[in-house]
Amino acid sequence: MNFDWLSRYLPLLLDGAIQTVSLLVISVSIGFVLAIGLAFARVSGGPIARNLARGYCTFLRGTPLLIQLWLLYYGVGSLLPMIPGIRQSFLWPILREGFFFAAVSFTLNYAAYEAEVLRGALLAVPKGELEAARAAGMGPLLLIRRIWLPRAIRIALPTIAGEVVMQLKATPLAFTVTVMDLYAVAYKVRQDTLLVYEPLLVVTVFYVFLTLLITRVFKGIEGQVPIRR
Amino acid sequence: MATSQMSIWELLSPVPPGWGGTLLVGAASTVLISACAFSIGLGIGLLGAAGKLWGRKPLIRLLDLYTGIIRAVPELILIVGLYYAGTDGLNRLLASLGLPTIEVNGFLAAVMVLGFVQGAYMTEVLRGAIQAIPAGQLEAARAFGMSPLLLFRRVMLPALLPNALPGLANLWMAITKDSALVAVVGYQELALATRLAGANTKHYFLFFFAAALLYLAITLASNWVFARIERRVRRGQPVVE
């Protein structure tokens, strides 16, 4: 085992860690908002909204994330420049980057998985509590904001923690579309120094550390809102 | 360029100027890799679950380490790491025995690596399913004088299958999609075949979309098969709505 390269590549590793964490934070936070919409469409939407949301979830959960990522990066990415004027627009520097496509595909994928979890949780909220809220004169939006959604999120919290860890473990795929995330840095170290295991080991330690951090944070949130059994 | 004038159907046609055949072969290879890795994982899982339930302390520690690490590390890192570690380790072993080094078959390496990863998840699924069998049933079988093998075949297996099947179905879905990751180490299955088709014709969107539909078809077909199997192993059980 040879770790001499560590000090030389430390800045690069830190940059990679930032890329990994920002991919995770972006996809989880935006994906969660999308998931709320999808879950409500499936639980209380009309037939069109319900079927659209279900089709979305089936498609994104039934195909590998790698294919979705490549579909966006190579597929949509090769169609984008055909839109007139897009190369001159201020968004072009962002739209050109692999990071943008990775963030979008991770977000859409996370939303599909999270919507399934939330759908189950929305259905698990006791009917009596919703009826009580209606009887107290709450409108539909107030009911969702004050009672239905918070209760459902609390019910789903342990599962959400698991989903976030799964999402973290999916982020190294971004390296296949030229994002310099943690894994890509390990790959670069391997190419530069011809060491195979040491960089993977260092990166693995970081992923395990992040996993522990995520579980700890969610334990903390769960402790904040105790559930009476 | 000739390919740019081809229509969608010509591009997807299964005979050579089209790339449909390449995609279908890739899809078959994906299913084959998944099935082999699933079986290896099932074997490891059965041994692992037995070890965790009835093994000695050091063995249990070791298995806890195995399942813990495999489930905490990203699949891509595991697959790349195990791929190199596996082929490299094998060649070092051969070299130390004075044998010539060999080029490890990509299919075999992919299957072994994916199976090893699946084994960790299988261990946990099967352990839970075995623990959920009422102890009295196993004791009754022993009281009748059944040998361990007969007990496993006649009592334990039929009793654990209904408990384990949803978990096993989940793992099968996961591996059909995770097998796309072996594209990264260069083995040609559906994902890599698609990238090849896209790179050659520049119709990336079309081919990746077609590949997505193929994966979706695999998933939906598996869903149907597993529902049938589950109905079969649950026959005679009270219907829970």
C-alpha cells in the first residue's frame, strides 16, 4: 500500500467531494419537491394526472440510471445545439457541462423513487385525522400543508433516509459523463500513478463516512418528532 | 454519411445495416449476466444466511463485515474494484504457482463480481425469511426424524419462499439494472451495445430510448413472472386482500 500521492491529490479530492455532495444535495432537494407533486397526483389526481404520474414512475424505476443519464447526456445533449440561438444564450456554459445532465437525470430518477415512498406514506395517514381537519373547516391546501404532508413525511422518514443513501451510492455514475466527482478523481489518480486499490480505498472511506453522516442526521430529525406507538 | 439518411425503422432493423440486432443481443446478454449473477448470489446468500444463523462467533463477525461493507459502498466502486482485484488476484495466484497468467473472460468476471455483490443482499433477505418461519414447524420436522437435508427441502424451503420472494424479486429487478454498470469495465451488454450504436450513427437519443424500452420490457416481464411464482408458493395460504 502506497499513499504518497495523497498529499498531492488532496485539493483535487476535496473538489471531487464537493461535486459529489452538490450532486447529492441538488438531486435530493429538487427531487423531493417533484416527488411531492407526483405523489399527490397519484393519490388524489384525476385519471389523466394519475396515469401520467404512474407512467413516469414506472419508466424511471424500470430502466437503469446509467441509461437515463446517457439518454440525457448523449441523446438530448446532441439535440440541444439544434435549437437556434442556444449557443449564444447565457445558459450555454451550463448546458454544455456533464454536471448539468448528471444533476437533471439524478433529480428525475430520485423523484420517481421518492414519489412511490411518499404515495405509500400519504395513504398511511389515518383517515380520522384528515376528517378531523376537514371538520375543523380547513381548506384542501391548508389541510395538505398542516396535516397530510407533515404526517406523511414523518411516516416515510426512515425510508427517505435509505433512499438518500441509495442516491449517494448512485452519484459515481456521473464520472461517465466527464463530471470530476470523487470517483473520477480516484480514476485519475489510478491513471497517473498506476495504483489501483489505494485511491478506491480512500474514496470508499469517504462514501462510508458520508453514509454514516446521513443516517446520523436522519436519526436526529426522527428524534425531533417522536412518534407515539 | 449514409447513416444520416436512414429512417428510424432502418436504423432499428435487426439485419446489419440497422442496429436492432446488436441491441437485442445486448439485451439477451444482460438477461444472461443477471440470471447467472442472481443464481450465484442465491448460493452465497443461502450459505451466508446459514452461517449467520447457526455459525460460530468469528464466522458471524466475518459475514457481518461482508454484508455491511458491500451494502455501504457504491456499486460502481465495488464492481470496478472487485473486477481488478479479482482478475489481478487470480493472476498473482497463478504466477505464484508457477502457471502462466490468463486473460479473464469478461463475462465470467462480470457475473462473479455482480454475484458477489448480490450475495450480501441475499444473505440478509434469506436470513430474515428463515427467521420468520415458526420454530415449532422445524421442531416438528426434527421430531419426525427428518435429516437436515430432507428438513430443508420439505419444510424450510416451502416455508421460507413466500417470505423471501418479494425481497428476491426486488433483488432481481436491481440486478437487471445494475448489470448496466459492467459496461463501465468494458463488457458488452445492452448499455454498451447501445453506446456503440449511438456512436456509429450519431442517433444517440433514438438508441438510448430504445434501450430504455428494452430494459422496461425486461422489468415488466419479470414483474409478471414473479407475481405468478408468488401466487404458486403462496397456494394454500389464507388470502390477505
